[in-house]
Amino acid sequence: MKHVRHFAPSLFLNLVHVCLAQANYAPYFFDNGASSTNGNMALLSLSEDTPVGTHVYTLNGTDPEGDPVTYGMTYETGSRSYFAIDANFGNVTLIEELDREKEDEIEVIVSISDGLSTVAEKVRILVTDANDESPEFINTPYIVQVPENTPSGSSIFKIEAVDKDTGSGGSITYFLQNIRTNKFTIDRHSGVLRIKTGITLDYEKSRTHFVTVVAKDGGGKLRGDNKVFSATTTVTINVEDVQDTPPMFIGTPYYGYVYEDTLADSEVLTVVALDGDRGKPNNIHYCLVNGSEGSFEINNTTGAISVIKNPSRLKKEVYELKIQASEISLDGDVTAYAFATVTIRVVDLNNHPPTFYGENGPQNRFELTMYEHPPEGEILRGLKITVNDSDQGANAKFNLRLVGPGGIFRVVPQTVLNEAQVTIIVENSAAIDYEKFQLLTFKLLAIEVNTPEKFSSTADIVIRLLDTNDNVPKFSSDYYIARIPENSPGGSNVVAVTATDPDSGLWGEVKYSIYGTGADLFLIHPSTGIIYTQPWATLDAEVTAKYNFYVKAEDTDGKYSLAEVFITVLDVNDHSPEFNENIQEKTMIIGSPVKIEAIDQDAEEPNNIVDYSIMQADPANVFDIDQSTGEIKLKSYIRSLDIIHNITKNKDCIWSVVVQAKDRGSPSFSTTAVLKIDITEETLHKGPMAAFLMQTKDNPMKALGVLAGVMGVMVVITIMISTAMFWRNKRSNKIMPVRRIIKKRQIHQPRTVRMEWLKFKWSSNPAEKFAIEDDTQSLQNENSNNNVQVPTLPPTAPALPPPPVLVPKINTTEWRVTTVSGSLSPKFINKPGKKKGPSSTHHALVSELKQKFEKRNITSNNPHI
């Protein structure tokens, strides 16, 4: 029992295994038909243009027991492997390019396996066509022989092309390129080549024709696009000659010459004729038809014409020979012929070329020396040239011309018969320029005109030019611009000008000079053209910053040209700022600034820009100054004199401030000045006078000037009125009653003065216009009749305006403005040329005029009768 139990499990397993093996079924493919993309690949069709790497199919099958299956693919021995397969999923991929024209079917063994059983099937895959082939011509090259007399419309050749594609891609049509200019046509379907209707071939015109034939397929799909392919080939058509053209003479017209020294039986010329059918030419036979008059003969085979008489026996100068050329067939028959005319002229022998002669015989070189730029049309009389040809008639006719630089000279005459004197005339004077050419060389050529030999001779013409002063010195520029610092010492170089004169010798030497209003400070070297300053010259940009003048370049003959020179004097910081004259004392009203001003005489910025600063103030920290304008004002916290009294113990409120004016030049210059500032509060006085006094407090000269002007006007008016009345009374013969004058005008009490007459005199001094004299005799004749010597009384003098208040002398009286702390004493500066006020002489003149009129009024108590 134990043994049975021991083997019973093993026996059971074996029985189960046998049962299972008997129940295992083989896997199989699905057959989904030809149009399906999965199954067993039966009847699968692939286009030959399918790209490599494309997934083309999926093998699909199953196992009855549901076990997983794998797929495989094999090929027969020697076959190419076109596909690759994924064993697990059955995906088939194209790995080789398909070509239907090489292999239109592919046999593949596909298999499916469940691991125990494998099922294999052989399938055929059809490769379908794509239009991937071009037509190909067969039996090329195409060379066709066609007789030239082939009728038009005849078929001469058949062209054949094949296309390996199927369907429309394999169908071929034919056509010709350049159909309009072509003499041939082709049947588009059969490829038969024909001569166009109405067209004939001609061997003599064109022996070969080249025709380009195009074969085009019907088109088809290729990788999704519709493609049409074509091919071309060339058909060479050789035209065969046929005897249908008469002979032709070559080299017509024919001319021959018999010269005086030609011997009898000498050959004159040869005519040549060819068979018009050059493919198969016949022999040519020559003969003289007429015109020889027994003087000429022709070789029947070669066509050579000979003179059979001595030229001296020839009766005519010109012979017209008619020649016949005939074609002789192989049978000896004349098949065609043609005629030509030969003209033979009997002429004298041309054995003398033209020859040039000088004064001493034949000469081939002529020389002349002349000045440049002769007048146009002038004859070169220094050249004595004669030309001669000893032949006669046409042989002695020749042309003359100059060979060399064109357009300069011309030769006269241009055509000569036998002999002539040669004249050379100037045609272009400007081109005869010594500066361009010192030597002109020409060839004088004489060449025969109407002779076959064209004999010629040459002579050298050598012309040596002499220079003249025909050029003006020319500057390298029309103007020169220079700059020089103002601190440059005298004799400093400014600029160099350059002028050139291409003339030779002394005429080419240039001398420089300068002139103009701006040239006083400058000199120029006459040879080098260097412009420099005068040794004593001092440049000052503040006085004159720019100079311009002219520079002259002149040759020895006085020919010259001008250029303009512009010189800019560059400013140098050479001036210090200077304060104006009323800077020493200033009065400052609290709340209003005072202004200082310094002027820098430099010409340009930044040398003349002044910056202001306070260097020192005692006490300090009271004032601020505007750096640019020079305005000085109190600190913002100072609003009253009380604050100032708290700052300093100096009760007069006068500050001494050291101010500095500094320019911005390099190096910089500065000036300092001590400014006394008297601080005061705003005055309570009102009115124009108070306002004027306050405005002129810091400038007392302004007030004095205004007062002096008023006084001067008053004095002038008084003098004019008094003078007018004096002359009226002196010239009048009738004096108005005193009583009437007294009623109208009030008599003022005159001042005590000396009673003297005034005498007017011309003088440069206004005070000297009036001269005082005590001559009482002159008084007797004033305003009186000459017949009666009775003293008369002048009318009462008109009232004069009160004498003006005299302004105190400036040098003895000070003008003061009352302030809280003291007074400001301005410094007056006497300036020449300015009036300080009315002269005291004017007041004396007014007083003397008044005294005169009063004296005349007293002495003339009785009216004048």
C-alpha cells in the first residue's frame, strides 16, 4: 500500500499531461480579405513608391486555447528581405525600396506560433505600378539619309521610345521642339517623322538638319503627386545631293590686268566654276564665247586665261570676255552650263611708289622748332616738303594723311596726282602745349588710291616745341583758413600758401605778396609763401579777432592769381576782471540787494565769464553773494537794524567786505576789492525828489549831472531871449514908448554891476563872444538918426529870469545821505570830455547883458525924435 501510495501522484500527472497534449490546437491567421490591412497578408498590394519605413500591414491571428501568439516572416533562399515584423504585435514595416519594373511579386512565408505549435503560410504580395520611369528612346542615335528631291509630306523615319510603367504612365506621345522653324513634323502616336507639307529639301542650301524629338508619357501618381516624365533625342537628317543645279562661277566679278611689261602667252587670271550639285559634282569644261578678238585664250580644264599677243599690239584698253562653264556627265554629255564676264584692262606698269623730297632731294625726315600755341590756321612754313609719284594716270594718284596725335595738324592737299607741295596747317592750338609735349612726332603717309599694289611711302615729321609764358600761377586752394593764439610773439608763422606755375624757367618761378586792409600785421615770404606776423605785431583778440586779406602769386611776367586768407586770433586769458569805479561804497536798504560788477576784457568765453565770491567780511556770516550776477544781500534772517545791532558792536552798521571777481579761463585770473556796505532801513520820505535822491544815493555824479543840465538849459534860454531883444532895439528906427513897455512888463531891481557895452566877437570860447568896452562915443550913435546928434534913451529892458542857483563845486563839497549809522561818501572820478555843470562864465554874461540894458534905459530919459 505504501508503494502504491508513493507512485500514485506521479501516475496521475502523466495521465493529465497526455490528456492536455491531445487537447492543444494550432493557432491560425485571420483571413480578412484583400482589402484589409490585417490578417495573413494574402493578396496584399503595395505601390512601388511606398516609402521605406512605412507600416504596411499587421499580421493578425489567434490561438484556440487563448494562448499568446508570436509572428514570424521568412523568405526563400536568395530572395531579398523587403519587410521587418514585430513578433509580438505583428506589425510589418517596409525596409527595402520596391521597384515593380524589377520585381512585381514578392513571396513571403508568414508564421504564427503559440509556443507549442507553429503554422506557416506562403503569401504573394503584389507590387503595383507608380509613374516613376521616364520614356527611353531605343536604337539611338538616329541618323537619316534623305535625298534632296524627296517630296514634301513623305515619311522619312520612325522614332520609337518605351516606358516601363503601366497604364497611362506607360503610354507615349511624340512632338518636335521649335516646330515653327522646323521643316519636319512627327506623328504624335506612331513617332513617324515626315517632311512638312509644302517644304522641300535643298542640298545646296543646307546639307544637314538637326531635329529634337520629345517623348512624353501620359502621367501618373508618384508619392501622392501626379507626375509626367519626358525624354529628348536628336535626329540628324543628312540631305543627299541630286543633280539638279547648274555650275556656278566662284569669285565673280572677274578683273584682270595686262601691264606694259607682260609677255605674250602669260596668264592673266583664272576663272573657277563648280558644279552646283556638290555632293556628286560633274567635271567642268571652260570655253571663250566672244570678246577676245584673238588676243586671249582660256584653258578648257583649268579656266586659266592668257594673253597671246604682246601688250603693245593690243588695240583696246579694256576687253570684255564672255566665258562659258559646262557640266560634263560620265557619259560625256553637257548636262548644264553657266556664263561669266571677265574684264581685262591694259594698264601702264605701276612701278614707282610716292616719294618725299626736301630742299636737297629725297628725304624721309623733316624737323621743325616752334613756339607752343601757334594761331589756328597757321602754316608750318619751316617745313619744305614735296611729294611725287613718277607713274602715269591712276598709278600716280595717291592720298596724303598724318598719322599721330589726332586733331592737332592737318595736311593739304589730301589727294595728289603726280606731284604736290605739302602744307601742314595748325588745327588745334590748345593741344600744342609745351607743358604736355616737348616733342611732337608724326608720320606723313602717302598711299596710292586706285592701284592693286597700294604702294606707299612715309616721312617722319618731328616738331620741337619752345615754351611761352602761357600759364598763370595757381593756388592749391581758393582760400586759406588759419588760427593763431593772441599771445604769439612777433614773427610767428601763421600759414603757408602754395601756388604752382607749370611754365619752365623764370616763367615758372612764383613770387608771393599780400595786400588788403587786414594785412598790416602780417608778412609773407616771397619765395616760400609762409605768412607770419610782423616782428613788432601784437595780436589782441579783444581788439580784433579776425583778419582777412588777399595773397597774390605772380610770375616774372606779371601774370598772377589771388587767394583769400582768413586768420582767426584765438583768445588767451590775459585779462583780469576789473571792478567798476563805484564799488568802494554801497548803501544797502534792508530787503534789497546791492550789486557789484567786474568786467573781464577777454574776447571769448570762458575767459570773460566772471564769478563772484566773498573772501572776507567783518563780521562774517552776514552777507550772501550771487556767484553769477554779483548781487550781495543780507542773510535771510536779517530783517531789521535791531538784528544787525545784536550782531556787531559797531553801531554805524558799516561792513567792510572783501569781494573777489574770478574768471573761468585757464589759467584763471582774479581781482579782489574792499567794499564798504552801509546798511539802512527804507526811508519814509515820499515824492519824486526823495525817490530821485534815494536812487542816486550811490551815484552822486548822476544827480550832479541832472542839475547841471537843467541849469545849462536855463542859461541858454536867457542868452537867446536877451540877444534877440538887443538886436531888435538896435536895428529899429522907431522905439516904442517906455510907458507902454512899463505897462506890460514888470521892472525888476537890477543888481549893482558896471555899466558897459557889449561887443560881439567870434571865438572858440563862448565867453569870448561878448567883449566889454567903455567907449561912450559909440553909445551916441546907437538907435539914433544920423542927421540929429541927440542922445536917445533905449526902451526898458525886459525882465530876465532869476539867476539860477549855482551848484557847489564838486571838489569842495560832499554829498551826504543821512542814515541810521553814518554817511556814505562816494568817490568821484573826473573823466575827460564830460561836462561837470554850467560854467561860471555863463552867469557873468547874463549879468553883463542885464546891466547894459539898464544903463541904456537910464541914459535915455528923453524919447528919441
